[in-house]
Amino acid sequence: MIKKQPKFRGYSLETNSWHYGHGWFEIDYTDEFKQQKCIDDKACLYTEGYPVECELKSMGQFTGLKDKNGKEIYEGDIVRRSLTGSKFKVYYSESGACYRVQRQDGWHFNVNEIFPLDDWEIISNIYENPSLLEVSHE
């Protein structure tokens, strides 16, 4: 039996790019060290070639789904529904043990309820563009 390895991604400030791998752990820097170096929490992502230090808040797991363009959907992605223009963030629900999408107003549902996937498109992610999910009060 072939087992699929989970896939992860993380953003590295050192390379200013996304990296993809099959495992990661949180780097245990002391608060004093982080304050001294003016850095946030970090993670070490195991890539095919070498470990990469990434921003902890950028880490996300592949959901196993692809958008209408065939692009892999990860935790933290912001997806837009073509028919309505509504934007949702993708996240993992511990209580539901599943991936969910959540709209700006808090409405959410499980990703396995998203049908058809050819109506959904990744437009960004919450790490690089959190303002895309802000609710307008016009």
C-alpha cells in the first residue's frame, strides 16, 4: 500500500518566496532571542533539497483539493467563488477534523461541501494579503 505524505508550504523571509515540503516543526527560540533579533516565531520546513526556515504564521497544509485552474489549495489560502465573488479563507477545523472555508462575515462550511470546484479560484493567502478578507462597512 502506498501512503501519501502530507504536503506543507511556508514563506521564507530570507528568500522572499514560498517553499514546499513534507514536514515541519516549530523552532524553539527563546523570547529573549526573538526580541533581540526582532524576529517572529519560526518553523523549519523539510523540503526535497534542504530544510528552510519559514515564518510560523505562514505554514499551511495542502487540503488535497485544487481550484478551477488546477492550483493546489493550502490552509491560509483566500479563495473566491466565481459566481458570487464571495471571498473565503481556508482553514483546518480541529473540532470538525476537516478543512473549512470561512467568509468575511464569519459564515463557514466544510470544503467537501464545495461543489463544483471549478467555481473556486485562489486569489491570494492570509499571510501576504490579510486585508482581502476585511469586511467593508460602506
